[in-house]
Amino acid sequence: MKRSWDRFVAFMSSDSGLQLFSVAFALGLWLFVNAGQKAVERTVRVPLEFRNVAADVMVTSPSQRQVEVQVVGPPTLLSTMDPDHLKVVLDLDGARPGTSAFRLSPDLIDPPRGVRITRIRPSLMTLKLETVAESSLPVEVRLGGKVPFGYRVKRVEVKPETVKVRGPAQELKRMVSAETLPFELEASRGQIAREVRLTTAGKPLSFSPDRVRVTVTLEEELMTRGFRREVRAKNFSGAYSVSPNQVYLRLSGPKRILEPFQLEEAQAYLDLAGLGPGSYTLPLSLRLPPEVKVVEQTPVRFQVKIARPKRSKR
């Protein structure tokens, strides 16, 4: 008896014995955690995968590539289960363009040990397959956001100008261009260049390349505005008269400056500094923003009379 026990101890101390103990311990732990738990039922959403699809056809519907699967098993096991391991795989070998129905059964899934599949919903999957086509289409840049005030789009360049589009033949027949995601212009100035993805707009399309280089050039908008105001003098405190006493100015410049611009008295005036009594023909002095130019002025010169100061009586 003692000899048998010694042999048992020696075996358990060996590498083989330790490995056997580890396996037995793990199995016992699993049985303790899972076997003692009451099985529960849960519904999970799992991916739907297609295999052996012919190169000249593609699945265009349904767009939702997931199904609901009812699973039964220990709570601990279900809580750690990855839904991707339960994916439903449909073999489309030999399927041709058109509409076909495929029955989904638990046999299509290989669940982890201890988990059973009780139901798949929907149990019948209707697929639409279409012939695949490829075409070269010009790229259309979709501009997004507002152009900054006072600017306009001068030029839009895209490289490459055309891309290859692959998708359902009927869909490609209706397409005249491949559109980009919105190219945001807000808060931009001058020239902006960046890479932009092409959009499928929810359609089963693929592009080569799938992004393009877009360069948008913005330029300032110019405008003209007319102003009429009374003409007054500066740098003089005596009595004077002006004829005519109004001026009309037509100004040109950037919209961002000229649209909110107000012509103030200090910006259009007659400079009488250093002049004494008498009659003068004087030009108008202007102090305008450097970007603003005068394109019309009426009149160009003004008749100014400066009165002699009255003598005081003795």
C-alpha cells in the first residue's frame, strides 16, 4: 500500500502528473462555475457573412447584414461570448443575379461548447443579387458650409479628375459623377487644399481611389457704393462758405470693407489750414481705407470763401 502511494506521489510530482492535475483542476473549476448555474436564454445580434460570391455579382439587399440569434447557456459563459463567433455564414456558390430566398437554421452556426442555438430570426432571408459593373466617372466636389462673408469661390480643382466606380450595373447607368463628402469652406481664406473621401450615399459602391485631393481657391468680392454728404472744413475756426456744399462719391473696394462702411465727416473734408480771408478753389481731402478707391467724384473742386474777421469798435 505504501509503495503504491509512493508511486502515486512520484507520478503527480512529475511533469505529466502536473499537466494532468492542471487539466483536472480546470475541468473541475468549469463544472463548478457553469454546471451549477441555471441556463438562461438571451437574444444577440450577430453578423451575416456571404461566401463564394461570384466575381460578377454582388448582394445589394438587405443592407442590414445582421440577424438575431436566440442562445441558451450558463450566464457566465454567455456574458463573455463574442457575437462575432456566432456569425451566420451563407454559401452563395452558384447564385446568379435575381432574388433568392435562403433558409437560416441553427446548423449554420458553430456555437461555443455549452451554448445552444434555439432560433434565428428571420428564419428566411431574401437576397437580391445584381450584376456588377465598373465605370470611370468624373469627380464632383460638394462644397459645404458658408463661404466667408466678402469672398466667393473662384476655382475648384480635383485630382484625379476621374475615378473608377464599381457597383450594381443598373445603379452605375444612372450615375453621372462620383460625389465627394462636403468640403467645408467656413472660416477659410485664400486657397484651401485637403484630401476628401468619396461618398457612396448608402449605395453598394466602391471607388478606386476612394479619396481625392481637392483645392478650392477663394477670392474677395468687389463692389461699388455711392455716398452723398455735406462738405465741411477742417483745421479752421473762422467763418467760411462752400459752394456746392455737398459731394457725391462712388467708391470701389472689397465687399467685406465697403458694405458696412460709413463715410464720416473726417474722411471727406476741405483742409483750410493756413488760409486767410479770400476766395479759393480747393480739392476734397480724403482719408479712406487703403483698399477703397474713388471711381467717381462730383464735383472735383469746391469754391470756398473765407470771411474777414469783423473789426472791433473802439
